Amino acid sequence: MGVSICTVKENTDASVLISNEIGLELNDKKTKYMITSQDQHAVQNHTIYIGNKSFERVEHFKYLGTSLTIQNSILEEIKCRLQSGNACYYLLQNILSSSLLSKNINVKIYRTIILPCVLYGCETWSPTVSEEHRLRVFGNRVLRKIFGCTRDKITGELGRRHNDTLYDLYSPNIWMI
């Protein structure tokens, strides 16, 4: 079901009228509108004119720190969140690699500082399997840095921790707040 430009114009006109009645004035330089739809061709780009004000239609914008797109895609938002998580991790890298702090403290730092940075706004996401995988890869990478390498007891060689051993090391810490 598509939304017509007339409906958007009527709603905008009503918003401007009601705003004016209570003493508010819409800033036409800052006010834009977006229609989200699965159909990419639902409504073409139009500028709405109400009186002497014009309101531009946009395909994406940032609202309360979250990127919104016309197709409700969260791919760009997850990329942005992962970049924020990486930046946060690299800022804390010296602390996380310090031998003065226990692994439990490092896990708590991860859970209270890095993870919220990555998962901000995730309540509104409906990720695909590949997007969930990207988030899991990030978490596993940070946890591998926190828990370090494994050493083979027989040969003494260093090896990479597998996901199941990471889960065994991390999951008991979930309840330790």
C-alpha cells in the first residue's frame, strides 16, 4: 500500500497549522520528511510547499543517533555501530591488554562500555542472519583479545581460541555484574 504525496502534504499542512495555533513555527530549513516503504518507487522525490515554506523529502537521516533509511535497512546502522565499537575498543586496548586487570574485570569493561556502544538502538532492529553474524564476529574478536591465545599442552604451540571455548569462558561471566 503506497502513500500518496497528497496525504503527506495534508498531514504536513495540518502539522503546520496546529503548530502555528500553539505558537510554534516550523523551521523550513531544518524540517525534512521521509516516507519509509519496502517499495523503492512508492513515492518519487518531491518537495512539499505549504504557504511560503518548502519541505524536502530525504532518503536517510540521523535521528537520536540512529540512522534511518527509506527502505528501513539497518545495514548502514550496523556498520556505523561496529565502527563505534571498534573505536571504543581501540581506545580501551591498553587497559584490556594490561596484565594488572583480571579477565573478569576486562569482561565487565567489555559488557559495560564496548557492547552498549555497538548495540545502541538495537531494540528497533530486525537483523538478518548475516547482520547478526557480523555482530557476533565483532564480539568474538574482542573476547579473543581479552582471553588471549591458547597454548597446546603437549607441543607448547600458541593457537586461536574457538567460538565454543570463548562461549564457555564468557557465559559464566554474564551473571557476574
